[in-house]
Amino acid sequence: MSSSVSHTIAGITQLYRYPQLNQYLKNVHLRTSSGTLFHFDENGNIPGMFDILNWNVYPNGTITRTEVGSFLISRVPQLLINDSRITWNPHFHQTPFSMCTLPCTYGFRTAHQRGKAPCCFDCIPCPDGEIANVTNMEYCWSCPEDKWSNLNKDKCIERNIDFLSYGSMLGDTLCSIASIFLVTTAAVLFVFVKFRRSPIVRANDRNLSFILLMSIMLSFLCAFLFIGYPVELTCMLRRAAFGFIFTVAVSAVLGKTVTVIIAFNATKPNSTFRKWIGTRISIGLVLLFSFGELFICIAWLICSPPFVDTDTKTIPGTIIIQCNEGSFAAFYVVISYIGLLALFS
């Protein structure tokens, strides 16, 4: 069909008002004689293309320009530079670096400078526990709970493990002190056993003395439960065993106090305390008060026992392995019970 006939029909049917060729023109792709690819984008616009020129002004006033590259604006912007065609001022010994600030290296994050171009920013060091292992990071990455940042803040490393060990100064000091007092108490107990039939030992209520010295020895042995890597068993025995054994020692002192009170009051005429002389009331008191503490400790271990816990907040970069009391209320009840017995002793 000729163009005149087509135009006549389009005029009669009013088809010329509608875009008939747009869908075909949008798909046009052709390459110019210079090798440039020509096409339309989704908005019907041709991509912008700019030549990059190198202007040179010579001492004699001559001005020249040289095309050294091009910049094509499209879905994927393309920048082409021919370095060999660029002529720099003799004052430059290398290609100038056209940036507001240098890139932030590993261990730093970017902080935009208010009121300036997007390429202008400050490099802020990552805080402890966070890293940046890519240049120009906007945010630092937090290390996992069991790891910590290295000195350069570009890598997460394993945290140090810390607990009261035998090789530490505090652990060795505690072990030495407990051992000295343990040996001293054992020596005193040996003397009491050797001279158990002597009047001085018998007058001092030797049975209570044996109980007191043995419970003190066991109390010093409990100190070794606090040294070494914590496990579930040692965490449960640390407080409970020491609380019960030390209660026996305090109860023995209380029993001795009751014995002395009975002895002094029995010397009075018509005293009712005479009938208690020679009885085992002191041993009964020790058993009564000790079983009271034992009941509290058993209830503690059943309801809310101590357990192994980790602390990552106190010392940065270190995991402290420690025993959690489980129930602080039960712990304070155990301590208060011992304090109450000591008050009446």
C-alpha cells in the first residue's frame, strides 16, 4: 500500500492520533560509524553520551584539546579513559587523586560530613567488639558472643578464657593459705587426740573439740572447690558443702557456750541446771542446728541449684567462667543462718 493511500485511510479513521511506530522504534538498536551503540531507553530517550576532553594551554598561548575518553549514561554507566592521550601539568608527578577524602581502611567506618558532598566523610574507628573488613563501610559488624575484635578491628578472634586457676596468683595464694591453716588445724587435732585422756582436754569437752577441729579442717578443704575450671558438680558443692560444714563448726562453738552456761549456773544452790550436767545436750544442739542448715542446702540444690555461667561484659575480650548461685535468696538464707548461730555463740 502506498504512503498516500495509507495517509488517506489514517485521516478517515483518525488512526494518525495513535502512536503506530513507537513500539518498533523503542526496539531499534544500531551502531554509528564511530562504533557507538544507539538505542532508546524505556522512557523513549536516547542515552546521554559525553566526550571527555583534555585541554592544554602552552606558554606561547596555544590552546589544544584532545579527546581522551567518553562517558555513556545508560542502565550500566560506562566510563572509558585512554590514559596514554592525557597530558598533565609538569608539576604533577602522578595522576591527581580527585576525591574529597581518602577511603576508610579496614577497622574504620564512614561518617558523612554534614553539608558537604557525599564523597566527603570522616573515618571513625570501630568500637571494641566490632570490625570492618571492607573499605568505606557505613557500619561496623558486631562479633559473635564468643569472639572479640583484634587490635586492627578487621577480624573477629576467639576470646580469652579466664577462671580462678591454680596457676594464677590469686589461685596460688588462696591454695597456700588454705593449706597452711589446714596443716595447722590438723596438728592441733593430733595433739587433742593424743592427749584426749588428759584433764585439760576432758574439761574442754573433747567430743565437741573433735567436732569443731574436724569441721574447721573440712572448711579449709572446701576452699579448693573454688579453684580450677568450674563444672556443675563443683558449683553445687562450693556453697552448699561449705555452708553445711561451717554450720557444724559454729554449732560446736554454740554447744560449748551452752555447756559453759550450764556449768556456771549449776553451782548455784537449788539450781535446775544441775540435772543437765553430764548430759549430751551440746551434741544434740550441734545435730539440731546442723540438720537445719542441711535442710536449707538440700532445698536449694533441688529447687534452684548453682550452675556454670559465663560473663562477657566485665573484662572486654575475655570470657569469665564462673558459678552462678542459681537462687540468691537461698544463698543469703544459708549465710544468714550461719550468722544467726554465730550471733548466739
